[in-house]
Amino acid sequence: MNNNSRIVLHLDMDAFFAAIEERDKPWLKEKPIVVGADPKDGVGRGVVSTANYKAREYGIHSAQPISIAWRLSEEAHRKGNPRAIFITPSSDRYSITSREIMDYLRTKGTTVEQASIDEAYIELPGTSDKGQGNLWEEAEKMAREIKKEIWDKQKLTCSIGIGPNKFIAKVASDFKKPDGLTVVTPENVLDFLAPLSIKVIPGIGPKAQEKFSKLNIQTIQDLRSLSEVELTEFFGKWGIAMWEKARGIDDAPLVTEYTRKSIGEQITFEKDTLDAPFLVQQLQKLALSVGKYAQDQNIAFKTVSLTVRFFDFETKSRAKTLSHYTDEATMIEKIALQLLLPFFDARENPKKKPIRLLGVRIEKLLTAQRDKML
């Protein structure tokens, strides 16, 4: 390995949103739970935020269209299983629980990176008078203490992976879900990765998998048969990262200070539409909401982007970047409308396809200080 002295823990809460719902509503215990948009008997719009493990047995998973989740639930019911219970997300409760967990984690290590609302990395000091072997034992002991504390205080389970870098730790945390603990020491990295699917490598999606399938490459062991030069020919610079990940190499540091890169909102309509007054009205609401949040947080911006998704799920994004930062919320609406107008004619929508979703986002953010808005 490129740095055997590192010890990184990756903590991933198990079905976080659904687990909180089950914890706070005892009548949901041991029932299939889906947190997400209202399915409306199979015609609802939007997606699944998360599903607990019983619902996952039906084939339901996060980011899945809620209408498909509903159909899978009905299919399971016809086979004699209980219907999934669909719940609207409760962001406040999830955020409060997340904050309490993250505050606790920051007492356990010198370096902590909150990767999302329900996952975090902790890096332990890499050298010790006690010897490297003892450090791995200390890391496992810490992981067990963390799991116990979260269960005792929150009545929630988590899975933790321990490895010599962020990549290995994250793969390990997913290895024995739920409520798992997996330790991968430097000398075991190659054997641990070898039988796993190439899908565990970040960035290998369906298109890359299709290309690899033609080469009869399914596992990380198979992937190692390709040289760095061959992977670079296939995938450019990303091929180098694939070659490294297949060997467990990852130098990425923990990021302890989170810098928000964008602020945005989107809405999925009940019916696909190309009605201009309606779409303009919805866009104004989105822009107003984004602008209010930015002003409340004293945030300036330089770029406004618009996302348009048509009825057939084709998605287009357009953006405009100003020459200077501004904290004027009215600029968001003004620019977003400019970006939307071409979608009513042949410039952006030659087939006059109805629109399913609109999204407004501001980017290139800066804490608003007048002397910096140049």
C-alpha cells in the first residue's frame, strides 16, 4: 500500500431515515418502510429517499421512482407479503439526529469528515509507541464503542469499515450491512478487494460496466488483468484512478471543513405540462425560495442554473455566470426566466415535449461581504 500508517474508519448509518421513522413510531417495527415522495397509488411523482431492509427485499431502493416502488410493493403483497408503508420525509428530525451523532464522533478522533447526513470518516493518528498492530486493535475497539454509544443514545444501528484509506474503509462499511463491522488491514487489502464487483469502485457505472463486460471483466481481480496503459486508453485519466483503486490505493485526505458548492430546489409536477404561465409561476416560486435561503444565510452567488426534465426523462441544464458576485435575490428569478424561455420554442424544445420537472440552483457561492463582491 502507498501509506500503511493510515487508519481510517467509515461510519454509515443503516437505512437512516427509515430507521428513525421506525424508532420514533413503534407501530412501524419490523414492517417494510419507504421514505420518499407520495406514491399516490402508483401515479405519484418523485423518488425514494431510502428504504429499510425489509422493503429492500421487495427490490425497492433509494433514488428509485416512487411509482416503481409502489408497484414492487403491490407485487410483494400479491405474493402474501405486507404492503410497504410509504412515509413523507421529516427533515428536521433527521437533521437533529445527524447533528447529535456527528457531534459525538468529533470527540472520538482528531480528524473527522462528515461526508453526508448519515456517513462520516474518522482518521486515527498513524504512529504510536505501542506499535502498528496495537493501533488496529485500538481502531476496532473505538468502532465498537461508537456503535454501542449510537445504539444506547439513538437506538439506531450503523455499519463501520476500517481500512488504510478512505476507499477501503467505505467499501468495508458496506460489506456486512446492517450493523456490521469490517476491518481490512494493509496486508489484507488485495485479498479483500479481489472477489468484489468492479461496481464498488466509484465512477464505474452502467456504461463502464457494459464496456468491461465485453472484456469479460466482472470482479476487481479481473480488472487487475488490465495494465495502467490499457485502462488509460479506454477511460483517459480516470483509467489511472481505476488501476489504483483495484489495488486499494487511495491518497485522498479527509476534508474537515465543508464548503457548500450550490443551493437549489426543484419540483416535479403532478402532470407533465408545457403551459407557460404555470411553468413561469412555478419557476418564480423556486427562485424566491432559493433567494430567501441565500439571503438568510448571507450568501452571495455568481452563477444561476436551470434544470428542465421532460416527460421522457430527457434532462437539460443551462446556466449563466455573472461577471461579479451578487446577493440580490431578484437576479435569480430574472436569470432563471431568461434560461427557461427558449424551452417554449424550437431552440431548446423542437418537439414541444411537455415538462416533468424544473429546478433552480445558484453556484459559485461566497459568504456575502460587500467588499468582496467584485
